[in-house]
Amino acid sequence: MNWFGLDSQRRENMLRNTSLIVCLALAALSAGCSNAPAPPPDTRAADLQAVKDVEAAWLKDVATKDADKWASYFAEDGSALYPGAATLNGKAAIKAAMAPYFADPNFSLTFQSTRAMASNGGDMVYSQGTYTMTLTNPKTKKVMTDKGKYLTVYAKQADGSWKAVADTFNSDSPM
């Protein structure tokens, strides 16, 4: 008996081929739907090194006593939370607050990271460490040296650079 004019052998081949095509299409679709996206690469070691390099450049630039250079290490919307001052938001406020320190002929600052951690997402790093700052005491006009600790949070920028989004420090000296 003919089915639409096809003999039984051709009909079997046609059904087998159609079934194979449908099965392959379903397999391809289900494979595409069931795959979870690949996890992002682990960039933590590279991120930590990048921030270490930023801090080395920042430390070098502190010696120039240039408020523009200081502010350049901050994100546009970065904040500085320094003792005895209101929160400084944005590069312009940070630059203005640092200018008097850089104008002091006795001012110097060194800092050393003692601990850093990078986020799994590859977009944040924090660095904490110690600092030594020398400056002229505004009240006594005598040169003083202060030692303490700092914490800086960096965010990866759209261009791949790392900028401080929050920076704070406090003295080890008793109040």
C-alpha cells in the first residue's frame, strides 16, 4: 500500500530522517538552555598587583606635594574621611582640603600597605596599612610627626584603572 504515493522503504527512510532531525534539534536546544554561563576568570591576584602599583605611584607623587596629583588617585565621586573634617566628596573637595598640607614646607607622608583583599567580582579592592606623616602643627607652629593606620577602598573604573572611592586614616596617638 502506498502512502501519498511513496513505497514503504522510502516512507521508513523519510520517517527515520525526520525523527533524527527532530531529535538533534531538541538535543541542541536543550543543551543550549541547560548550560550555565562560565564563571568569570579569577583576577584577584592581578587586581591586587594593580592596586599595589597604584599605591606605589601615589606614594611617589606625594613627594611632589601636588594636590592635583593627589586628587587624581580618586574616582570622580570618591570620598575622603579625614580626622577633624567633614566628609570630602569628589575630587575638587579632596584637592582643596589637601592643598594647605602640601603648602607646608615640613609636610611629608609615607604609607605602607599591610593587608589587601580583592573582591571575587574583580571590581573592588581594599588596602589597609600604616602611615607616618610629618607637618607643622597649626597651633604651636612646631613640626610634629604622627603615625597611624589607613583604609582605602578602590574601584575598578570603566577604563580598567583603579581609583580610590573611599579613603580614611586615624592616628595611633591618644586623643
